[in-house]
Amino acid sequence: MRTGLRAVGAGAFLGLTLVACGATAGATPAITPGTSNRPRPVIILAKDYTYLPAVVDLVPGESVVFQIVNGGLIVHEVVIGTMRIQDAWEAAEAATVGAPPGPTPVVSVPPDVAGLRVVVLSGQRVDAPWTVPSDASSSGDAWLVGCHIPGHWAEGMVVPIRFVGTDGRPLPIETGSKVP
Ligand SMILES: [Cu+2]
């Protein structure tokens, strides 16, 4: 599990074009939080085997619509959630190891550890609305974007979520936070 953070390095390498656009490692520009009437588009590009951007900034309580594009050659997914949620999907999908090529086998986890999961085929774009829990930054848990198609997490297909204020500055994380 701990090897997942390698993706941050790989994401930084693949994210050169983003850096050129001004999305450097520091605070992001001011964010206008999405509302239920006007969700904020958040683009996540899945590749073989990482995501862009290398850090996903979200404002607690805002409504977003993830615009998930699979620019890789194989099926990927986006699981949004804490480590508990990531672990649940990793375990559930491990059961699909050895499945033949084709439609992704149907798997599920208990609702309390479901988070948000979106499966995206190669070349496909899926838009997924989601409301960021308003207590997400104060729960003490790190949140992540991860892929649990068997073997992908181990390949480093995970990037952190950073909770930010409307000024784009990272919010303080309560003590006791668990960084995976
Ligand atoms: Cu994947």
C-alpha cells in the first residue's frame, strides 16, 4: 500500500504541461466552489498508471462534477475516498484477478466504505457529480484518488486530494491525520 505515493513523482513528470499553465506545486489560484446548481468541473485524466493532476484540489462542501478521461490503453477507475475506502475497493477487486478481457467484473463494497467509484474504459470520458463532505478536511483522514483494477494501485496509481479554501490555500489538517 505504501508504494502508492510513487505516483506523485510520476505525476509530476507527466504533469509538465500543467506546470507550464501555472499549476505549480504551491497554492492553486482562487477557487470558486461549485454549488448544486453550478457544480465546479474538475478534470481527472487517468493514464497507465497514474493520474493528472498530481494533486486534486477540492473545497469541503462544494459540489463538483469530475470529468474523468481515460487516456490510457486499458480500463481504469477513479475511487475518491479515505484509506479505509481505498482498502475496501482494493480487497473487493482483488477477487477479479485473472478475469478475462472485456467488461469489468461487477464488484461492490459496503455502503459506508463505498466513497465514489467510477470505472472508465480506454478512450472514454465519464462525468460524475459529487459533493465533497463538508467535514472532509477535519476528519483526520487523508483522502486519495486511487485505482484498484488489480495491480494498478501497486503500480502507483494514486494521487492525494488536497482540501483548500476558496483562496486556493491548503486547509489545515486536524491532528491525528493518517498519511498513507
Ligand atoms: Cu487503473
